[in-house]
Amino acid sequence: MLRILLGILIMTAANHALGQHVFSLYEGKIPNSKETIDKEFETSAHFIGKVSRPTLTVYQPPEGSSNGTAIILCPGGGYTMVNMNLEGTKVAQQLNALGITVFVLKYRLPDDSTMDDKSIGPLMDAQQAIRVVKTRAREWSIDTARIGIMGFSAGGHLAVSAGTHFNKSFIENTPNISLRPAFMILVYPVISFTDSLAQKNSRTALIGKNPDEQKIAFFSGELQVNSTTPPAFLLHAGDDGVVSVSNSITFYLALNKFKVPAGLHIFASGQHGFLKQPANSAWFGYCAQWLQENGWIKK
């Protein structure tokens, strides 16, 4: 029944798509940023590279259907690109059909030529996105206690970083707004930067080829979990040849150790990006079910 309802809602959203509003993530000078020429580009598949000027794109649900829940959405791309279509726009439209307001984050991609410290640039942008959405929540009819974060692949790593490091603000944050997401949804996520689990290309892009142990630990989500970590739902495919499913399993076990409410669904097949069935068509239904079971959307 849930899948049938989802199909109806998604078709309705597609037929009544609302315009999006794009705005700069920061007012004035972008922190931790060098004065450089904007070299951003977009491929024919809507992957965006060389991002140095972060934005938020707002996708609002059909009029009268908003339930007060919002999600900041972090597309993947290995910290070298941002997959704005398949892991941004299309997912935002599906979430809109559930009454959720979505903010797709086009975050800065790590680059020594554009940032003073490239390792914290994306995390700063995720924290700033949370701060902006909470500050302007009334404008979009959002409940500040119902703002979650969602990420795919390397975007999942960014979401985990935001969900485990919310107690330390890397941005100017007056008047001390909580940067804790209410929940995390992590889809085939990069979790760990340890040698045994790391997706090496993502790790190199963010923290370099020869990172020290302290930086590896800081960006390994499973090592940063405690009892205040937000609830999470993880989806992964067992045959993922890009990001090992052990990333999601390890993070789930860390959450379980600290009694943080968490769900985990592993598809036998689906590959990275959920290119194959059953993951391709089924993953969003499981996601919606978890949101419903935990009160983030209405039954």
C-alpha cells in the first residue's frame, strides 16, 4: 500500500512541479575562501565540478501539503563533482511528494586553489545550510526541530560529518543556533576514512594523499558517534564495488552501541548508485517507510 501511495504522490508532484529558488549560501565573503576566478562547470549529465561558490536550491512541496519537515540534501560525486540531477533534483521532487521541503546543497569541492583549508570547506557549507534553514524556517513553514540531512556517497560522508560534529561550529554562528540535524538519511554513503574501509579517491580529494591519523579519525564517522548523534537510516547494496557496504554496517553498529535509533537496509544487488534492481526502484519506498515510522511524515 505504501508503494502504491508513493507512486501516486510522485506522479502528482511531477505534474505539479513548483519553481525552485536558488540563493547563495553565504552573504558577503565566503569564509575559508580565496579570491579566485569562478571555474565552475556543468557536464551534459548535470554533474557540476570546480564548485567554489556554494548555493542552496529550495524545492517546496505542493501547496497545502507541507508537514513542517525539511531535508538538506547533499548529492554525491566523490568530492570532485556534485551530482545535482539524479541525487539532487530528482530526489527532492520525490521528497516533495511526501510533504517535505528540500534544500539541495551545492557545496564547495575541496581545492587548495580556492580554500585555505580544503578539508573543512564542505563541512562548513553543510553547517551553514543548517543554520540558514533554521534561521529562516518560518519563511518556508518549517519546524526547526524537524530539519534533517540526507546524503549520497561522498555526500553521505558530508551528511555524517555534519551529524557527528555539530557541537563544534566551523562557521560564524551567532546567536548560537544548534547545528544538530534532527535525523540523517545515508544512501550508499562513504563513512570511514580508515585504510580498511575508505573510498580512497574521496579521502584523497578531501584530506590529501598522506593524511595524519588525527585527520583520518576526525573524518571517520563511525569513530565520532556518541549518545547525542542523530537517528539515522542507511541504505546500501551488498555488491557495491565503489563504496564497500561495510561502511554502512560499521556505522550502524557504532550507532547501536550508543543506543542511537537507527535503521539499515542492505540490498543483495544494486551496485553503487543503485543502478540495478531491486535497489533502483525500491530504495525510496524503504526511505519513505522509515520517515513515516519515525514521525517525520504523516501516515
